[in-house]
Amino acid sequence: MNNDGCCCYRHGVPCCFEQLYGNQVITDDNFYYSDYPNLFRQYQIDSYLRHGKPMKNITFINLNNEFRRLWEEHIVWTKLTIMALASNAPDTALVTNRLLRNADDFGNLFAHFYDQSVAKQFANLMRDHLTIAADLVVAAKKGDNNAVKMIDDKWHRNADDIARFMSSINPYFNETEIRNMFYNHLALTKDEAVAILTNKYEEAIRLFDKIEAQALMMSDMFLDGLARQFPNKIIR
């Protein structure tokens, strides 16, 4: 029996991995299907949450990929949620729920480095960031300018809270830099929502390119802070 509760491995993969994730991953003696890498990283994270102890060291490149994946999903599902809310799409609730899962995924990744209470608090802050954004879109669609102003102020206070919290858990996270990054992210996302709500689709596409570039900068900032704080947990 190994530390993950499995008694055997195939191709270096715990047997219980296939039991947990079923036919999402299929192995034979020659190859893995393409979903294996992301699923195995999720297995590692789930293993941490089940056993309440850190998973094995992660490589720098995998951590970089993981942060970039989460930020890409963050902005893609945000845009899809804005579009769903704008058009009253029948899958609005499903799309919104998938967006909110991004906050939990960030928390799960932080749980590799911090205790679960810290990871949960960060996930809650990110969830608030996402739910407030959805509320802002709804208010803007109604044309309720007073509500838009109140919600936008709340959104920025949440960004302040995120910056303050991150700087409190990691000396390499600069509060001012994080706040400015999030403020820029909010401004771009708000402009994107306005473009979508006013049917300026070409402008929305142009803005998404900016949002993506800025989100990857935020990903790099997260990576740099964790790599500097936990050099012994990250394999170069």
C-alpha cells in the first residue's frame, strides 16, 4: 500500500487513479491518451485534499502550466458567462457554475503550498471576485447605473482584499503590485462586458486579446511569488 492508498502502479500511475477517474484516461502497454497529464495533476491535488498532507514536489514547468491553465480558464469562462447573461442563454446557470469552479481550482492549487484554511480563504475571495462580476453584468444589462456603481465599488474592495491577503501569506507578493494587476483586470473585463452587451463584437475580441495577455502576466506573478517562497517544494 503506498501513500496514496493504492497497492499497485501501472506505467507509474496509481491503479486507484483509473478507478477514481474511470475511462477519462485509458492506458495500455504503449501509450496514454492525451487527457492523462491534466487528470493526473488533478489526482495529485485531490490526494492532498483527501489525506490532508502535501503532495510530492511539483516541477516548475508543471506549476507554470497549472497557473496558466487556471488563468486561461478564468478569462474564458468569464467571457462565456458574460455572453450567456447578455443573451439569456438556457445554459447560463451551467456556465456560471463552471466559472465558479475556477475559484475552487485556485484554492486546490494553493493547498499544495499552504494549509487548507488559507487555501479555502483564497478560494472564497476568488469566488467573490467572480460572483460580483456576474452581478455587475446583470445590473449593466438592466441599465441600473446606481447598482453598477455600487457593485463596481464592491468589486474593487474585493480586489483590495485579495491583494492584502496574498501579501499577508507570502512576503514575495507585493500588495500594491497585486492590487494594480487586479484593478487592470477589472477594467478590461468591465470594458469587455460593455462591448458584449452593446453588440460590439469586434471590440470584444480585441479586448479579449488584451485580457489574455494581462492574465498571463498575473499567472507569472503568482508563479514567481510561490517559487521564491517555496524553493524546496518546486523542482527546477
